[in-house]
Amino acid sequence: MKSKIVLVLMALFVSNIVATTAHAQKFADIQGYATDTQAQVFNLAARNIIKGTSATTFSPNANITRGQVVKMMGRYVEASGLMQVPTNWEQGDRFNDVLRETPDRELRKYSALLHDMGVFEGQRGKLKPNELMTRENMALVLERLVSSLREYSLIDYAYDLPANVTDLTNAKVEARPFIEALNALQISTVPEFKPKDTVKRVHFASFLMKTIELIELDRQVLYFERTAEELGFSRIETVKTIEGSRYTVTFDEQALSLYTKFNGDEQIKEDILITGTDLFGRPHESSMRLVNTFLNNRELSIIPEYRPGEHGSLSVTLFLMHAYTEEVWTNTKTGQQFSYSTPYYDDNGVFINFNQRSTPIFEHTFTGYVMKRVDGKIVRTPKSETYRYYYDYEGVMITDNTATNYINDSRYSVTSDGDVTFNGEIMTDREFYYLPTVRPVALHWNNVFGGFTYPEDATLEEILAFHATDGKKSSIPTTFMHPTVIIMDQDKNIYAEMDLRDVTFGTFTEMK
């Protein structure tokens, strides 16, 4: 089944009702029914949710009325403790045919409860308690019961399950998705649902008990849907999950949908690999880790979204500059410009603060100096750089470069010996270069900031010359001004940050 994909939040609970048939009333007139059906009736009787028509009879083939359904559902809700009976149930009128003087006090009480829950809405102000319940209306009130108690829909549980209802078009439109969901969940087990028929007492007992079992499952349902642009793509080409993944994934070029359900308070942590084209028209891939995080058992989050202010700045050394004096960045969608100036510095490691507003493409131009010592004097050569970038849904910065920054990609990491690994295996198919910096490059917080690569027109030789190194591990200065070292390959792809205080291949001392 398919429904509108929404991020679904469920409150977890454990019912304080224990189903037991030890003291269940034994009804002689249901013995010809299937064992499961008998157990469902006895279970409801043991919970005092359903009652017989006499001490030994249940009258399974009698049609059930709307008022009887109200009382059965109301008894369950009250006993479960999931909702409280409104304190004004005796004074406040919900339906004009269940008045204060109504002798059936249970009907009065539970009709108020179910009205306030949104389970029974009535028809023109009337409950019509003596009217027979139709099967299509039963599907509607069961759906409302589930969604009001668990904050999810029958459709959510039935999302990836097949259904085979053959007479769905005979039902009113609003009931059709829930009839189909009942079938997919095996709450209804017959292909011909007969939506206009009335409901037998035995059949409603079976439907209600199966629905209660669904409500009382410690189950989570998770949806996720984002457009390609929100995820940082102009077009999605492939989506891969890990072997044995919990996720059901569907996608097209412009959208990704994900669904999973599981029982228990279980931690889900999986990666999906998305490949396609970024907003600049370049090949792009994103290894996205999806995690369910519960805050006060009320909030479900599967991706750490970008939040303004989480990102840091980065050193002008990444642009082969020593200092900068001003910058201008432009929102290419709105045309709005922002500018910033800084005092001149004759020192390495001046920071550029990149725009942290919204997620459109930004064009960022800054000017400064490259400094060289010539005949004992410092010569300052003006330089200007323009970069285009945007932030994707995870807060990763995507730049208009052919090279890729993999620092935020969980598939890549660096060992304490300085080796780059891919999915835990040391990479030996390319040359790596280790570039010590005087200030953080591609600084990131909470692993949500991917950062820049070196400028498009900068050659590997120019980069190494600027950092005054051949890029080998053995050439890293033993005395450092800042512990961060970035690791890059011959194509200027950046794979990892390394902290010299944590490595085992040498002895490094911080400059005082």
C-alpha cells in the first residue's frame, strides 16, 4: 500500500492490561467458530470490554449497533489509561440524542470520551446509537481509534503490505484506504469486504481485538521523504541500502521516499548511498546516515538537519592565500548581497566566515594577499577568489568543484597511523598527500560540515609549494601551530582530517 509520506512520530507505551482468558466467560453459542475467533471473544470478555447477551450466550450473529460499539471501545480506552474520560461527561452534551437524562450512563460517558477523541463524530449532531454499524463505518472508527491513541494510521502499519480487496469501489471514498489497510494487516481476512453490510457481533469482536493488539504493540513506524533538491541533488540516479536493510526505499529523479517499521525501543543506524547530479550539474554522491533519536520519547529524528550557527569558518590557506581584507557573497536565487571587511593581517591563518543563511546556491567572492619574502622583505600580491556553494539537507557544503571533500562521508576515515580507509579497508590504489595547516581547514561541528576543496585552477604542485612540503607523512613538521592535517589525493579530493595529537607514527609538539 502507499500513502502520503510524512515523518511519523509515535509515543511508545506498554499497556497495563494483560490479556487473559483464565476467568473469561464461556459462551456456548460461539463454540462452532474458529479457535482464534473464540479466543478473541473470550479475551475481550476477560477485559470486561464485551459482554454476553446472557450468562452463557454471546449472540454472535446478531448485528451490532453504533451505541454498542461506542461502549466497547470506551471500556477499552478507559481501562488502558491512554485517554481520560472527560470530567464533564455528565454535564456537557456532545450528541443531541444522548442527553443528560439518558438512562444508559455507560453510553453517555463513553460517547463523550470517543467524541472528544474524534472517534465518533456523529451525523448532524446525532450519535444514532440504535442504528446498526456498517462495515465501512467500522473501518473508519477503528482507524480513528488507532490514530488517536498511537498518533499513526492503519495506513502507516500497512504501508508495505499487499492487499486484495475485490469490492473496494463499493465503499465510500473516505473509508477505502482504511478498508484496504485492514485487509493488508489481516484484521480483515476476506477479499470481499462488503462495505455496506452490517457488522455481526462476532465479527466486530474479532476486528476490535486485532486492532487492540496492534495498538498495544511496542512498534515504531518511520517515514522519510525529501525532494532531490532538499537532499542536494538536481537529479537522483541510484539509491543503495546496506545488505539486510530495514528500509523500504522508493525514488525517482526528483524525490526519495523511505519507510521502515520495527518493534521495541530499538536503535536504527543505517547508511544509504545516493548518487546523481548536484545543483551545479556535476556528478555527486552522498552517504547519508539515518538514525532514530528519541527525545523524551516524543520526538523522532533520522537526519541531523543543518542549523544556522553550527558551522565554523575556514582558513584562507585553503585558497592559497595568506590574508584577506573583504568578502561579498550573493544569494543567487534572490540576488541579495552581503559584505564583510576585516583588518589587514600579516599573519597566516586568517579566517573566512562563510554564509550560513538558508540553503540556496551562494556565490562568494573575497580578496586578499599572497605574501612572499623577497630579499628579506615581504611582498604582498593581491588575489581574488570566487566560489559557489550550497548546503544540502544534512548541512554538508557542496561546492562547484570537480574534486570532492569526503570528510563528512562516514565510509572514509583515517587510522592513528595516518592511513586512509574506505569501509574499514586501507586504501592503496592512490597517492595521498598530508598537508599541515596553521588553522582549521574544513572545520566542522557535529560531523555535519563537509567543507571546501582546493580551487579548481590550483595544481597539485602549486598546493604543495604553497604549504612548503612534498606531502609525505614524514614531511609533516614535528612542531605545529595547529594539530589539524588534511589528507588529499592527486586529484585534490580531500578524504579526512587528522589530529597530530592522536597519531602513532611520529612525535609532534604544539608550538607555544
